[in-house]
Amino acid sequence: MGATTAAASGSGGAALELWDVSKAFGTYLAVDNLTLTVPSGSFFALLGPSGCGKTTTLRMVAGLEQPTSGAISIGGRDLTGTRAHQRQVNTVFQSYALFPHLTVLENVAFGLRRKRVAQPLERAAEGLDLVQLRHLADRRPSELSGGQQQRVALARALVNNPAVLLLDEPLGALDLKLRRQMQLELKRIQTEVGLTFVHVTHDQEEAMTMADTVAVMNRGRIEQQGAPAELYELPRTAFVANFLGQSNLVAGTVVERGSDTIGVEVAGTRLVVPTSRAVSAVGDVLVGVRPEKIQLLLAGQEPGPGSNVLGPGTVTDVSFAGVSTQYLVDLGRLGTFTVFAQNLVGGATLRVGDLVSLAWSVDHTFGLAGDEDAADGTADLDDEP
Amino acid sequence: MSIAAALSEQGAGAPASRPVKRARTGASLLLLPGTAYLVLFFVVPAVALLATSLYVKVPGGDVGQFQPAFHWQNYVDALSQFWPQLARSFVFALIATVAALVIGYPMAYVIAVRARGRSMLQGMLLVLIIAPFFTSFILRTIAWKQILADDAFVVTAFKWLHLMAPDGRLTATAFAVVAGLTYNFLPFMALPIYASLGRLDPSLIEAGGDLYANGFTTFRTVTLPLSMPGVVSGTLLTFIPASGDYVNSSLLGNSTDTAMIGQVIDARFFKVLDYPTASALSVVLMVAILVLVSIYVRRAGTEELV
């Protein structure tokens, strides 16, 4: 645990700020006027699909790319225009980028040697303790498993006690089980060393599990940023609603404006949205609800008070997923809704062809601007990385 | 056949031994043509060369008439007479190798690293390196003779710039021989280094920068060590043929103070018809190169590299 205290006794990370940063590659605008503040010591996730500009943003912070315009500062010092080796920032690369000609220990000592830190090998060995790999210090990276290489890459970045640690999809190459384990491990290490972590990922579950703050990026811009639960419960754009988890979105028109709620006419049915949860309270809007918030009602069953109700519709698909069952319900003109029902009694309770109504609490309803594409951010099979 | 062996090995372990044996016979059959070729055109001539190097003159015989013997004195005589040429060969080859490395490494670096991702440009630059091979080796060396001639523009320009004494010359000098060797073997240096650098993961260079190494330090601690396999094969492919070369020394040098061992062997064999001395020198050259190369490879520690 000596390593922990050694690393934690450092600066404890610094705040990272990006001001109006843009990056163009030829005519392609990868990052579009991005302004972002990452508080010191926080675990920050940049989440977005491939090609959204998140990796370019990370590389600009690392100094591996220079912004076309805008400024980047760390701990209040403007770093725009400085080179990678001049920045107190370290990166865990997606491919790990371990030096194949050096031992694990020498890999970890690389940055310490460059900074002329006293006793680099002892410090590197302590860094390996942090990721529990000291016993592999004399191996070559090629003799290690993917998960071990990943931890060496993490140790190599951490031992330098950087102001900001950048993680570029570091878990992308690991299998699912190992990835879960490493997510918890990373979170533990971040809490222990207290450094500022900026994590780039396209995996929304990974971002939500680990980060204090998640910024959802799309087409070079940040769509929304906040604590994972906040983003999930109250998405402000259709992209966030669909990319972070799943959402049911329907288009409607505001027909009534109360003191704290608005009434939205959706294909002949009136839905109620709390004003505080609506992006727009006039004209055309999108009304949304998360699939697990919906209750399925059979004929004769009454919805609770303060509920929005749609339907009846026909169950078109039932897929059992252990913890829950996913139902697809065809609501005719309103399209198909997805519903997750917890398997409290075991097994699926409804069958394909059953007629059901959908009910959910007004408090779980959210409203988005009506000019948005309701399908924005849904999984596009051609788009997967 | 070997696929069948592999499959059966993956399945039940027990019946694997018979197909493996058959696969081995198959492998040795495949090796047969190569082995036969090497025995016929390398082992037999090498033994013949060794035997010839120990021959003695037929008593009272004509020039060029020898008979089998074990006359080890041939080696002593050959070495005591021609050691300066032998030493010069290695010195020239060494200088040419170092020069080719100094010129060839940056060429390979630019093509492999700087032009990475621009395959059109890379292809064009590689063709430029290989293009000289389209012309004959002899012709190119003779062309160098013209370029370095006393009244050609290189010498004139050097004299005008006072980089050379008014009576200085380049042709028939050690400089011309080494320059010729460097030029002729440059592609053999540049191409293996290019191949090595081309395999280099660019994120390793970025990782160097990320870990506080400036451009030069990253080159010294990451790029150069990882390109060592290319450097080692490049230097071997340059040094070995350069130390035995006689075309450059005969065409660009003079017969006295720039003569290399290849030139001596050539003269001994075809002009003086002194076969034992020529053979002895060939054997010495072969053994010397073998010893030098094995020391070098061991020192360079290529087995540690991936």
C-alpha cells in the first residue's frame, strides 16, 4: 500500500478546461466549438459513438493533436500549442502501446526516467503494486495477457502522477467479464490515487458505472453532461435519450399549459409532462419514457393515480433476459414501444398477441424539442465500431 | 497431410503419432530439392575450394599446374603477402556500411514513418530506391567513374569551392572506392530498415511523447531500438558483399593503394593462375566474415528483439 500513499500524496490531479475548442481535418469538423470543464479529482467520461470526436478531444488534451481553434488549460495553465512531452498528462492508449523491447518494469519506469525522478525502478515497482503485477516485472509485454497488458499500461501512466490521466477506450479489447472487473478496478484506483481521470468510451454502461460525470458527445459537440443518474432519468435530447439506455419517444403537440405540467396531445390521447422535465413547452414536442418505467395493464386493470396511459396495443415480441423480460408492444399510429418488466414472479407473463395498455407515472415522463429526430442515437448496425 | 495431423491432434490425442510421422516424412521430402541444390552448389564447391587452397605446384610443371597436397604453408604465404588488402577490404567495407547506414536510415525513416498512410508517395519513393537496379551494376559503377573524373563537374566544383587542392582528384582514390561501395549497397541497407520501421506501431511513438520523451529521446529509446532488426540485416547485407567486392575497387580505385581482397583473388585466379593462393584467400575471407558477423550479431543482441 506504500505505492498508494506515494501516488496519492501528489497534486491529486488538476482541473481540465477546454474553451471553444474546434478541430478540423481538412473540411471535416471532428470537434465543433467544444467547451468543457472537468473538476479536479473527478472521474469524467466522454461518451459517444465512433466518429463523434471524443478521441480527437482526448488527443488534443494529451498534446498529440493541436486544436484548430480554442484553448486548453490544466490547473489554470494554458497549454494550447505545447507538445505532448511538455504536458503533465498521461494516456492509457486503446492499443496499450507498451514498448515491446522493454520489460514490464522498464515500461513503467519510462516516464519516470524521462522526468529524472530519483530511483525510477523502485517507483515503477511500487506502481506495479498498485495494479498487483509486481511479480511480472521482468516479463516482456508480449508474454502478458490482454488484461495484464492493460494494467501495465495503466501503471505506466499512473506512476507519473499526472495532473490528468486520459483513458482512450482502455477496456475495449477485453472480454465482457474481464471488462466488468477492470471497471471496478479502475474506479477503485481512481478513488485511491485521487487523480483527475478522463475516460473516453462508446460503451454507455461503462461510462455510467465508473464516471462521476458523463458528457455525451455527438457530431463533435457535447449533447448533455451531468451525473449518470441525472442523464439517464432526464435526457434533454433525443440522441441522449436513445444512446444512453433506451427510450420510447412519440411526437405530439402541446395543447394545455398548467402551472407545473403541460398537456400533450399524442394521436388523440392526452399525456401529461412535468414542466420541469420538458425542454420545450410550446408547439410540437417529443414525449419520452424509459422502458423499465412502464407498467403493462391487461383489460380491466386500472392505472394508478397520476399516470399516463397509452393503448391498448398488441404484444409483438417477448424476449426473456433473466433479470427482466423485454416486450415489444405495437401501438398502431404511435409505433412500437419497448417495455422492460422485472421477472418478479418468474418467466414471461404475457404472450405474443395479448392486448395490453401501457401506463407510467407522470413523474417519469420527459419532454424533448419537437424538431428532433426521434430515432437519433438509436443503434445503427452500420455504425457500430 | 499436416492439416490432417493437426486436426487429429486436436481431436483424440492417442492416434496422433502415426500421421505426425507421415507429416515429417512429407516435410523432409519438401526439403529435398533445396538440400540437393545446396550440397551440389555450395558444399561441393566449398570443399573443392578448401582442397585447392592446399595444393602445391607440380614440380617442373607449367604455370597454373598444381597437384593435391596438404600444404598449409599456402595460408601463411597468402596472408603475409596480402594482409594489407584483406585489412583494407574490411576497413573500406566498414566505412561504406556506416556511410550507407547514415544515409539509408533517414531515407527509410522518411518513407516508412513520415510518409505513413500515403501509400502512393511511399510507393514512389521505394521505386526511386530500387530504380538503380534496373541498370546493370557494372554500368552504374562505370558511370561513377565518369562523375568522379578529373575534368567532371564534381571535381571542378570542389576545386572552385577550395574544398580540394588544385592538383587533387577523386577518381582512383580510396574515397571513390568507398563512395562506390556505399552507393551500390545503399538499397540493401535502406530496404530492411524500411521494412522494420514500417512494422513499427505509430502509437508507440506517441506513447514516448506522452511519457515525457521529446522527439529525439523518443527516437533514441523507442524507434531506434525497435528498428534494430532492420539495421542488423541492412548492415549485414551491406558489409558482407562489400568486403568481398572487387568491381568498385577495380573500376574506381587504383591497383596499388586501394586494392581490396576481391581484386587480389580475381587477379590471382584469372591473371596469375595461382589457384591455391586465390583459394586460400577466399577461405580466409569467408572465415573472417563469418567470425566478424557472428560477433556482431551476438553484440547487437537481435534475439531479444521482437
